[in-house]
Amino acid sequence: MTADVLVVGAGIVGAACAAELATHGMQVEVLDARGIGGGATAAGMGHIVVMNDSPAEFALSRYSRDLWLQLAPQLRSREAFARCGTLWVAADDEEWQAARAMQASFETQGVAAQLLDATALRAAEPALAHGLTGGLRIEHDSIVYAPTAAEWLLTQSSAAAKIRVRLGAPVAAIGVDGVTLTNGERVGAAHVVVANGLGAQQLLPSLPLQPKKGHLLITDRYPGLIHHQLLELGYIKSAHHALGTSVAFNAQPRPTGQLLIGSSRQFDTTDPAVDLPVLAQMLKRAARYLPALPTLNGIRAWTGLRAASPDGLPLIGPAGEFAPHAPGAWLAVGHEGLGVTTSLATAKLLAAQIVPGAAREVPISVVPYLPIRFAQKVIHE
């Protein structure tokens, strides 16, 4: 197969981009140094969530959640998708007011969101601590096992016939009309999509990406203990925008009956080792919301590295000044903790720029996510 497009990275973003471009009739070759669905894809929670920190984040995450819900029937049969909903938990009146504002904002934009007072919160999630003020339930949020979803997109979806996956094929450099592998082999194509998270900086060192390390812990099986993806409403202020090491309560019911517990953020480190003090701080925070947590059996903890951009939005579009030597290079990187959520919409926005006529299918603007927003700053400085 002679490829029209090379996709660097077989994680969920790369898989989504490959499948979308193949759907439009392009021959796609996916290159990855390791396996399908590794890296940040394997390390994350797989939470499909609408976030509204900014209009652009809301537009991208809401559009992508809609795409995931369309795909859900094909993934449920593989036990890779569950619509559990998100329950944002308010611990005090300040957070309850934040929940009310969030509900009003979602309601005006057509996102189903239900306020729960303290009594309703207890009924919905009896394992939560007493004394919490209330919560906000986003009923169509979901969870997906992202490695399985990435493999399905690349090997079993309707587009898979036009996709070739080459594993154990690390890319050393991007050039005109293709890439060079570390073994010296040249692989040619008119377009190269860089979708390998933090690894993109090894190929394009000027990319404005920063690693954010996170910890997760998974427990033994305790089916029915919790029913929703649970997050504290303090999550946004305590973790999402923090500059130092931070933790926040985030718990997910896995289809296996296990609980996945997060979350943490650390800057200025790429060490993959579990940091025991940070893990302990994260679990202590979680136990404030789930008092039974210290009695559960934790069976494994691990870390992952999120690739974050300076403004919290991904870079989707022509690499431009970041790859002046490679005019056919495109970017799909910088998703931080929303890579799984926004992968399908990222693929649509990328295809809208590469494939003639595809833009008509996309209901949101690509402008907020274009990489040139950072390249212009580099030039001006």
C-alpha cells in the first residue's frame, strides 16, 4: 500500500485521525515505536466528559462526546464503553453555587445536567461521605477503555481496510514528503500527521508542550460501590489550573467492578516512577469523599504524562513554523487530560483541513485550535 498520509502515533488521537482520514478514502499508514493504545492512552481514565473552562474547550469536548455516543453501540459489544454519567460533588456552599452556575450554563447550551441536593446526592451515591452539600449530574458523560477503542478504530472499523499499522517503527525525523525511521528507512507520503503526544517534541523541538505527570490507582473488585464517575467541584480550582503539585478527588466505576482512583498533577518531571508521597496525598484526598476507600484493596498504581499546551487547548492543523522543513506536516497534539474525550472531534477537525469538502461536516470552528496561534507568538518575540 502506498500511503497518502502517515500518522505518527497509535494512541487514541492517532487512531482516531487515521480512521477519519481513511473514511474519506485516503490510504493511511500508522507508525508507532511500541504498540496500539500505549503511552498516555493506556495510562488515563478514559473519561468522556464535557468541560467548559472556555468556549473552545466546551465546543470541542461536547462535539466529541456526541461522536463517542454515536460510536458507543459498536464499542459496547467489546465491553469498552459505558454510559455512567459524571457526578460533580459540591462539598460546601461555594461549590454548590458553582454547580448551579455550571448547570445553568449547560442548560442554555443543550447539555443535560441535573442538580442534586444533599438528600438526592446520598440516594444516588450512598458511599459518599455524609455532610456534602449536593452535586451536579451530567447524565450522558461516559467511560471508554481507550486502548481497546484505538485498536478497534485501526483494525476493525469500517475504515480499517485503508489503514496499515506498523509497530516497532520509531520515527527519527520528519522531512519533505515523508519521515525517516530510526533504522534509516524512508517512508513517503504527501501528509504526515504528528499525533504522538509528548513524543512530538523529539521530532519538532519548538512545540510548546509541557509534561504533566499524573497518578492513578485501581482497586480490587467492589461492584456497585459507586455508580457514576465522581469528581469534586473543587477539581477545577485545585488541580486543573494549579501550577505546583496538586491532587483532587476523581473516582471511576470500571465495568469490571473495580474502582479507578485519581487524580494528581506534577510539573517539571518526566520520571515515570510512582511518587509515593503524591500517591498518598491523592488517596487521602479521595478518602475524604469515599470513607470506605482505606478499607479497599488497591492492586496497582501507575503514572502517565499528559502533553499540555500553554492555553489548555490542543494544536490541530498545519505544523507551519514548527516544521518549516516539512510543508506536509500536520499536528494533533497537546490535549492534556482530555485526549480521549476530544480524540474523535480532533480527527474531524484535522480531516476538515486536509480533505477537500470535509469541512462541511464539522459543526465547530477549527480556528481556536490552530497551531499558528503559538507560532505567531514565537515570531513576534
